[in-house]
Amino acid sequence: MAKAGVAPKDIDEYIADFPPEVQAILERIRQTVRAAAPAAQETISYRIPAFKLSGGILVYFAAFKNHIGFYPPVSGDAGLERAIAPYAGEKGNLRFPLDQPIPYGLIERIVKLREKQIQAKTAAKSGKGPAAP
């Protein structure tokens, strides 16, 4: 994990600090997010990888000893909320255990929902459309 007191400069540096098997998972999550939201930009925020759009942070992800954390909380789609229930952590974050298959398809669905929500929020603020439910 990142050296105490030193934030990684980019996602490559963040990923490089983990064992190869965790690096592969983090890289695949990164590619899944990129494919689902090509307009999103990579950044480091709160010392962890994040993707952002002009309207705000799309998603964060981070590796821990036994799981991958995925943020922020998901709401606004009942079917998706049911699908993520087995991975729910405190405060609505998700925990994908490292000893189980990572649900990349679910990550893609989350990213697409978050992208729609951010776009709707941005449009509502600019007066170009209704706010997201």
C-alpha cells in the first residue's frame, strides 16, 4: 500500500504498490470504468484512484487487505440496489472480497448509473433538464 504520508501521483503509481494478483484486479476495474464512461478522467482523490466527470466524482476504488472498496453509495435503481446488496459495507460503500470473483459487470452497471446521475444533476443545475430522481 502507499507509503505513509505520501499520496500516489497517479493511478499507475497506486496500482504498482500492490502484489501482482491485486494489481491485475485493480487494472481490470480501471479498464471497466474507462470502457463504461470514456469521458471520465482519472485522478487521485483522498489518496485513492477515482474517475471524475465535469459534474463531480464518478467512482472511487481502493485495495485493502481482504477486499476492494468501491464508492460512492449507489441509489436510484432498485434492481441495481438489489444486485449490490451482498457487497454492501458501512455507509453504503461496496466491498468486493478478494477471495471471490470480482463482479466487473456489476461495476460497469454502477458506473453507467452514476454517469447518468451526474449528467442529470449537471443539466438540472444549468437549467437544461430535470434533476435525476
